[in-house]
Amino acid sequence: MLIHEFRPGRLVLGLAALALAALFAGDAAGSWSVPWQVVIPVLGGAFCLAALATWIAYGIRRRAESSASSESSGAPASSSGSQDIR
């Protein structure tokens, strides 16, 4: 059971942030040298990918909701006469 809905855009941004953290941790440890300008294209690309992933997920979620709502063609409970009117 899912507690909340899946947000792929946040996943993409989180993975990009972890990748940048790993790059600069390796730079701080002296394993390799990373210029600070790497942040701009990595985060820019991550924001673009996150926007695309969010847009696609929104379209899928909206299509699933519209198909689920069109299948329920029964009368609502309040107009079926099964409830007492006080």
C-alpha cells in the first residue's frame, strides 16, 4: 500500500544532488579534481529532466483518473432511494 504518490521529478533531482555530492566529496578527499562550474550543467539538466518526468507522470495519472471516472456509470447513492431523507 502506497502512503503517497510517486513523484519522479523529485527522484531525478535527488539523484542529481547525490551525484554532485559524491563528485565534490571525491574532490575534497583528493581522489580527483572537479571544477565548481560542473554544478550549473548538471543541475540545469536535472531540472529539465525532472520537468519532463513530472509532465509525463501527470499525463499518465490524469489519463488513468479520467478512464476510472468514466467507467462508473451507476446512479449516485443519494438519488437511488436507498438512503433515508430526514
